[in-house]
Amino acid sequence: MSTRHFRYLLPFVVFLASCVGYVAIAENAPNKVQKDKKEETLSVTAAPLLPIRYQVDLTSYGEVKSFETTQLSSQVSGTVTSRNKKFSVGGIIKRGEVLFSLDKGNYLAALSEAEAGLVSAEAALIKERALARVAARQARRMNKNKVTDLFLRKPQLLTAEAKVKSALSLLNRAKRDLTHCNVVAPFDALVVAKHIGVGQYVVAGTPLAILDNIERAEIHIPIAGFDAPFLPSNVAGLLASVTLRDIARDVKRTGQIIRDLGTIDSETRMTSLVVRLDDPYGLKTNKPVVKFGSFVKVDFKGTTLDQVYKLRQDLVKNDNIWVVNKEHKLATRMTKIIRQRGQYVFVKGEFEHQDQIVLSVPDYPENGTPVDIKTKITF
């Protein structure tokens, strides 16, 4: 064939080859699509969605403080004659233990005078009672119109009885003043400040020392706004774990929530609870010491959440999770995060029967994508 004829036939050959190729592609296209679809079926790991009951754990921090601080003063005046060796700043003294003593000389004399006054008043009363009996016998032989209360010595008898009561009161006061010469601790106490020494003259009512009550301590703990909804309606009586972080070891004690302060802080917008810690210095027990001023961690139980789901935090994106539905296809479900704890969140949501949460989410998931559950595990 000449070159000229080949040049005219070449376009027809190319056209014919194109038609044959198109037909071949068209015939094989459905199988190819099916094959690709089959290859695009994803394998995922999933777990059943099981609702649980979860009791919320609440944590806060606070400073350990004495629930009561007293400015100590003497009820009588006098010169300090002696003091307890433990009556120094930082000293710990038990309830009823003598802190210091005042000179008792004047008060012993006052006691003796009061005792003598009572004896004299009682003697006068005995005399008046005898005179009243004599007057009563005489009155029986007299005209009744001439017998008066004064003749029967009734006013004199009342006066004598009143003097006995007065003398008895003076005696009791003298005894009390003598007792007050020994100033004692009103409770198990930590001496915070001391303003007296031996030989010093003190005046009744003058502040002499500051004592912290160590029979129990209080811890005021703030409750953040995101924790407040999980507080029980009545917090009084709840047990709390009190932990003091130490370099050597953690000190753990058990306290009790006794009240809500009933106000919200104007700056932090937090409410506060009060935790009671008995015997913080271990004076009556062998429990570890938690000193005033210590900063401690307080853990306690909050409300119980019903019908919630515990999920890994990374599985929740924009309040949505991926699930495998009953048709074995990917689907999204809306959730509401109720509580976050570490790497987990507790959510509520309207899930369908047989929904399983996807634990290995594909890179580009789409609703309706068919999947095979490669590994079904308990989450």
C-alpha cells in the first residue's frame, strides 16, 4: 500500500480502536465498581454501649484551722507565782491543766472572813428563831389585837435568814476566787501567744494569752461552679478523706462535712463547705498529726448519676460519637457530657438498640459507610 493510501486510512483505524476500547470499558465498569466498593468496606473495633450508675467523686483543697480561738484572761487579780513549763508559745496543754498560778494570800484571808461571817449570821439566825418561839408563847396569853408581826419578831427573823444567805454567797465567791488563782486550760489547747511571766501582777480581765482549741479543727473548702451541681441536697454528715501531702509520706485522716457556709463568694463565685477534723494533733489518739495551717486535699462522694455512659474522652468530638448501627454502618450520635474525670467522660445520649461505639475511628468517616467489626471488645 502506498504512503498516500495509509495516510487516509489511519484516522479510520484510530477511530475503530477507540470504539472497541470504549465498549470493553463499559462492559467491565459495574464489576469494577462492585469490586471497589467491596474493597472500601472498613474494618473497625467496637464495643457495646452499656449504661451505668456512677457516683461522682468530688475534690477540693483547704487550710486546716482551729474551730475556736480564745483570748485568755484571769478572773481575779494578783501576782503570778508560778507557771506551767508547757505554757509557752507552741506548747500543747490538756483541758483542765494549770497554766499559771496567782498569789493566794489575799484570797485565803477573804475565805476565812467569809467563813466567819457565815458562822456569825447562822448564830444570829438561831438566836432570832429562839426569840420568835418565846414571843409566840407570850402571844397566846395576850389579846390578839395587841399581837403584831413585830412582837412576833417576824421581820427580825427574815432579816437574819437573809443575812445567812448573803454570808453563804460571800463564802461561795471567796471559794471561787481562790479557785481562780489557778488559771486552767478551758480545752485541749495550743499556746499561740503568751503575755505574762512569773512575778508579774495581772489585773482581772486583761488578755494574757491566746489559745487555739485543738480538740477539733475545721477546713473550709471551696466548691467550683462545675462541681456544685453534683453536691448532695444535704451535705451535713458526709465523710471526707483528708490528705496532707508530705515529702516523706502522705498523711491521711477521716473528717466529716458539718455544714454549708450558705453564701457564694463575690469574687470567685464559689460556695464553701466546712469539714470537721477531730483531734488534729493526735492528743487523745495515735492518729497522725495534721497541724493548723496545713494545706490539705479533701475528697468526698457526690451525687449518683443514673443511665450514663463512660467513654474515652478522645472518642467524643464536638459532642458527637461514631457508632456502628444495627445495619453495620457508621452513624453519628449526639451526646451531652455530664462529667469529666481524667481521660474519661460520662455522657448521656439517645442511642438506638444494638448501637456499638467505634473505638478505632477511620481517618475520614462518613455516615452510612458499611463496616466490619474486626474486634468486639468490652469497653
